[in-house]
Amino acid sequence: MFESAELEHDIDKTRFEEEYPRLRTELLNVQFDLIEAKRFPVILVAAGMEGTGVIDTLARANTVLDARHVVTFALDAPTEEESERPHMWRFWRVLPPKGEIGVYVGSWYTEPLTGRILDKSDTAEFEQQLDALNRFEAMLAAEGALILKFWLHLSKDEQKKRLKRFGSSTRTKWRIEESPWGGSKRYKEAKHAAEHMMRVTSTEHAPWLAVNASNQYYRSLTIGHTILDAIRTRLSRPEETAQVTAPVNVPSLDRKTVLTALDLSLNLEKDDYKKQLEKYQERLNELVWSKKFKKRSVVLVFEGNDAAGKGGAIRRVIEFLDPRRYRVNQIAAPTDEELAQPYLWRFWRRIPRRGHVAIYDRSWYGRVLVERVEGFCSEADWRRAYGEINDFEQEMSEAGIIVIKFWLAIDKDEQQQRFKAREETGYKRYKITEEDWRNREKWDEYADAVCDMVDLTSTSAAPWTLVEANDKYHARVKILKTICEQIEEKLK
Amino acid sequence: MFESAELEHDIDKTRFEEEYPRLRTELLNVQFDLIEAKRFPVILVAAGMEGTGVIDTLARANTVLDARHVVTFALDAPTEEESERPHMWRFWRVLPPKGEIGVYVGSWYTEPLTGRILDKSDTAEFEQQLDALNRFEAMLAAEGALILKFWLHLSKDEQKKRLKRFGSSTRTKWRIEESPWGGSKRYKEAKHAAEHMMRVTSTEHAPWLAVNASNQYYRSLTIGHTILDAIRTRLSRPEETAQVTAPVNVPSLDRKTVLTALDLSLNLEKDDYKKQLEKYQERLNELVWSKKFKKRSVVLVFEGNDAAGKGGAIRRVIEFLDPRRYRVNQIAAPTDEELAQPYLWRFWRRIPRRGHVAIYDRSWYGRVLVERVEGFCSEADWRRAYGEINDFEQEMSEAGIIVIKFWLAIDKDEQQQRFKAREETGYKRYKITEEDWRNREKWDEYADAVCDMVDLTSTSAAPWTLVEANDKYHARVKILKTICEQIEEKLK
């Protein structure tokens, strides 16, 4: 895999000084076009053998490109706020928006690769980590990102020489300040792990390019030209809508679905309701104050038909909770900062810290519900969302977050009654709009979307609970009971 | 000061249950109007004697109001990321955007008040802290925020009773989990400090309201009605432009100014330039890697005439710096999230962590330069900006951030030559636009604005350095030398 990259190249200073200024002008120009177009972000990952000057490459990128539109990220130890959240949170925090360039030295590859080189992880774990990164990059690419990954390579002898040389100058010593892999002592292990990494994670949408780094002129020109060509080519292509190759789901032939299987006549008497509600509210309060909860957090997702009672249920959940411990998020139209990022970005930024509860009144499922039915995104977008959402919830779950999801189901008659009642109430925020009535006309399409959602995203890490919500008392008690039971189960 | 607040009130459950539902409907309706109008944020601060149920009040606010549009903030210990930045950063992080309500229990008052009650600070320090908070709130109010501050009061006997009662129930014990002031043991000190705080920080735009808290019905109805009236009144008033009462600055009568006093003929030979540049680049690199720097950070502000060479100077500053340690920020048009916040918010969010350098290509000074000259903000807005900027830089400075500011000055002829040269270059980002030529016509107005800026914001915490920039070599060396010297001075 490193055959070409171990060939030494012989580009001299004269040729470099002749070509470099022109390359720089062209790079700045194409970056200008990128900024103006604001169509996609560029993600550059650099990694390499110790001593190859990976950080130097980054430094150079920053002085060659317009640094004001470059986000650089280097892997420091995670901060406290980062370590309280899923592993990938720190990378989501620093993704470049559309039009900008993100340069990652010390990227999502650093930890898996270092772990493997130092033999802290075995091949199977390594493979699993790389697989997750492939899915992450596939998502970025599907969201439009242009991803280029450079592996800077050196032969063993060359590496020895360079590590020695760099260490001697104050101007360059930061380039090799740390040698976490042990320098040339572990050359073989590093090469082996890197080869494996590149083989598994070189994909059509995020390829690795191995570059010989012993000749700095060769290295700079090669990387520069690669970036230039990639951005230029991408800018010259019209924006395309991804094609869907997946088979179309067939709705249940006899209309028997997880929704029609619900017994919506379930109900609770007022006295019973009051007693049980209070019981579970108290239990929830105790759970949130328990010692074990300090290392966990909870994400509560509320989805449901319009007027199914999400707001009322959320109010009962928070009624006796310490307001310092929870946050209710309403998912409305994205801001322009959110629109410049992958779809899930606006949810990643709201992931709760340890010891906290985050409540979502509507959620990331908007993509496979309203956006699917109303055609607000392409079919390819909502189809890939199921997998991306599963990955997202899996990552939360692995980080100790308890993810609990509710679909509040009412029938069409009940909805009509509630709409009519709302039209008479004095609460402005309950006002029924034209849109609400319009959505009702698509009742069956929404039902199909809900059934697909439940089938495709009810995982053991984050199962759906369907709530019979024609009777509000029954619904609220079922919700609180489920929350308590699932938290208890996970705190065991 | 607590005369009324020590009167016990006698509102019974019957009256409460009669009035409360109507109040809640009205509050939700007015909140709906607030969200729709998106004209201003509402900031509610709650504080009070221990045992008054301040947090309970917050909890209630969250269940009465539409919690999805309420930001609640409670003072936990600062996180690592917070403690690496100026004291007020954590509050700026959680300011509600326009249309939303922020509820603060444990606010910017908590630390000063607790410090005074426990006698960790003396009256003078306390006074100084409160003074800074007054300026903070004056800024928020000038930016449009509606601020209401509630002090929940109790007599000493009542406090004793309540602390005992709360502690006995699991449902309520979190209300008094901690008693950092020592409960009724320090009643007198708490009352005394609170009185002082309220006297000093009850301003026309951010008044304190003391409420007797012994009767929960009285408390809830009083606070609810106060909030309702305040938001309703404010919404019913048209938006007004603040009047300027300050005297108008008279430009220097003989046109002798800090700018005309510069010797723009200063220059450097190429050889000398290369030698000196390299010297200071190396020194800067060493400074940033020094042990002492780990606890500090640097903010570099670059302002100057169009085409004065800011970009080129910044490129020389970062040329040999470790890219993991700096970030170049370009201040362009604010995003919609930034527009929904006070002017300085978008700069607060970019304050560097310890050990890092943040470089600003244009900065918060836009307000008193381009926005002033082009009339993009009201006169009142840019006039108050001088003081707000001084406070902002003072807070950075107190947190150990070294603030270094450059004005790059060229003369009108030099600018013309550079514009013409740029029109011929191949760099798209240097393209000279109509706007650049238009700005040139306002040369004198910009000069007046620059002189006022230097006079009003050159402080010992953050002095301006004027750079003679007709000769780029001279300018770059002066900038690097100044940066090195000022960092060295501060690290001593």
C-alpha cells in the first residue's frame, strides 16, 4: 500500500519556487469561489508517520489558504465538557460550515490508530472503530462534504533522520513535541496499523492519499495540487440529488400496523390518575437525585400526532423535577448556522451533560416524518436518515445516555375533537392553523412514515414506546412509568 | 428596604385557585406574543433568603410558561472550559435570544452576595462587583432586554420553620439541598448584604422587587402578575430609538490628530526586514511555548484602512506559530443567532481558551468605525459601545488574557496605489469593489472615528498601537515586535 509513497522524490527548490506562487494564487482563488458558493464544506484530514511534519503541513495550509476561513482542529485531551458527552461530540463541535475548510491533524483517526499501534486494542476492536468512522464519513459525504485524507509517509531510515533534525531547532521543535507512538522504535507497528486503517477506510467519498514526505517540496506541491483539483472539480459540477437504490417499502397490505394494533380505548379514572402520577413523579425525582445518576444522563424524545398531548405530558414530567437538571428543547426551523451543517448537527449541540435530562418536543425524527411526507428533503436524505439516527442514538447510548422515545398516538376522531376544542380555547399557542388541517388530510401517509420509523429505529439501545393517547390520563401515567422503569433498569 | 416584604400576606387557596388559571392563560398568551414578535429577550433573576423556595419559583415558572422557550440557568461550579475564560463568560453563554425568556436562579449576583455574607469580601470589593453588574445590566437593557429581578424575602422565624419543613420531604428536599449561607444562623448578614445589593443595583432598567415568600399563593400571584404586566407593557410600546444626551465630539480644529502625527515615511530595507521578522517570529513561537503562557492567552485585534495590509501582517504573525495554538477570526456579517443577541455576544463566544491565541481580522470595533460612519446603528448604540468595549476588554484582561490592538494606518495616496495594484492582481479575494471606492470618499469621517476610538478605548489594560503601514516591512516588524514585547511584559 505504501509502494509509491516510499519512492523518494527529487523536486528541488528552484522548481518549487517557480511553481509554488502560481499554485498559491490558484488555491486562494478556488477558496474564494468556495466561500462565495457556500455549497459544501471541505474536510482535510492529515495523519502520518511521526516526524513527517503533519502539523507543519497544517501550519502551511493555514498560511497558504485564507486562514480566516479555515477551522483547524488538533486533538488535545478532551475537556471536561467533552468527556461528559459521546466520543464524537468534540468533532461535531468543530465541523466547518458550508464554504469553509476544516483541517484536522489529530482527527477521529488518532485514538483508534494510537490504540492499535500501542496494542491497547485488538484487531477486532480496531475494525469496529474504523467501521464507525466509515459511517461517520459516509454521512458527512452524503451531506455534501468534500473529504480528503492524507497519509504522510516516510521510510524507517528517513524517519530516524528527521526526528533528530527537528528536535534541534526551537522554530521546529513543536512539530515533534510528542511522539506518542514511540518514534522509529514502533515503525513496523505504525506502518502495519496505518495500512490496515487505510485499507478499511479508503472509500469512494473519502479516500486516503499516501504521500511521500521526505521531500518537502514534493509533499507541498502534491498536497496543494490535490486539494486544488478536488475543490475545483467539485465546484464545477452542478449540485446533484442522490439517487435512491433501496427498494421501496410496501405499506402493510391489510392495514394492520403497529399503530392499528394499539388499544386506544385504554383509560384511567381521575383519582387513580392523580395517585399514580404523583407516585411516578416522586420516583423520577428520586432517580434524578440518586448517586448513580450523576454519571448518566437522559434524553427524552416526544413525537406524536398533532394535538396528541405532547406538551401536557412534558409538563407532567417536569412538574416536580429540579429545573436545574433539565432542559426542554423545541425543534423548530433551523437557524442559518444550523443550515450550514449536517442535519444532525443541531441535535448534537444539544446533547445533555452528565446528570442532566434533555427533553425534545419533536426531534431528529422530523426528517423521517414531516420532511418525508411533505417532501422537504429528498428521498435519499430521509432514507439514509434511519441509519444515521441509529448511529447517533447508539453513540449516545455508549456514552451512558439513556435514550427514551415516545410516540403519542390518537385516532382521527379524537384529533378532530381536540382541534375543535382548541379553536375555542383562549390559549394562543394552541391556535389551530390551516396547516394543521392540511396535515390531517395526509393522515395515512403519516401513519406509514410512523410505522417505518418504529420498525427501522426501535433498537435495543433506544426502543420506541407507543403510547395510547386518546385518554390523556392513561398516556401521562404510561409515559412517566416508562421513564422511571427504563432509568431504573439502566441504573441497576 | 424589606418593610413591605416582611408583611405577611393572607391569600388562601380558594382565591388562588380562582385567579391562577386565568393568570396562567394570560401569561402563556403574552409569551406567545413575545415569541412571535422576537423583539427582545426577557431576563428574570430570582434570589432570596435561604428557604424561600427560589428554585421552586423557577420550577413553577417552567411549568406555567411554555418551557420550550425558557432558558433556565442555575449556578453550578464553573466547568473547566468556563474557568479558562473571563468570569462573565458563563452567563453570556446562556443569554436568551430575542423572543425567549431566561430565568436565572443562581445568577451573576450569587457569587458576590455569598462572598459578602460569608465575609470573604469587604464592602469595597462588594461595591465594585455590584458596579460591574450594573454596567452589565445597563448594556443588556440598552440592547433591548427586559430585566426583572425578584428578591424572595422571609422573616427570621418564618425561615427557620420553612428550612425544617422542606428538608423532610423527598419531593421538596432539592429545594434546599445546600445552604451555603448557613441558613438562619447568618440571617442578619444575609439580610444586610441583600439590602446593600438591592440598593446599589436597583436601577430604572433593572429593578429589584422584594416579595414576601411565606405565603406561596401570594408569592406566585405577585410574581406572575409582575411578569405579565411588564412583558405586556413592553410589547404594547413601539420600539424606540434611544436619545443621545452626550455632547458631540468636536474634531481637532487644526486637523492635528493621532493619525496625522504618525510618520508614514518610516520604512525598512528588505535585508533588515527579513532578519528582524525572523527574530521576532522565533521569539513569539518561544513565548507561546513557554510554561508561563499555559495560564494566559492572547487576543490580537487588527483594524486599519482598507488595503493597509492586515491580512499580510496576520500571515507573518502565524507563519511559524503552531496551528493548534491559534485561530484567525474574520468578523463578517453576523448570523441570525448572533443578531438575536447583544452586539458583543458574537465576540464573547470566540474568547480563546488558556494557552491559545485568537486573532481578529476586524473586530468589535466595527461598531465605532464602519457602523458609526455608515449609519448602520443608531448614534446611541455606537456612543455606548466605547464604554461596553472597555468593560469587555477589562474583563478579558482580569482573566489573564493579553489584549493587543493594532491600527494599521496608510495615507490616501498609498491606498489609491494599492487599490490599483489589486485591480491587476490575480487574487480574487483582493478584488476591489465599488464599495471600497465609496468608503474612500468618507476618508475624513473614518479618520475622526479612528481618533475617537483611540482616545476612548486605549486603556492601560488594552492599549492601541498605531502602526505606520505605508511601508509593509516596517509595519510587519513593528507589529511582531510589539506583540513579543507586550507578551513578555505580561508574563514577567
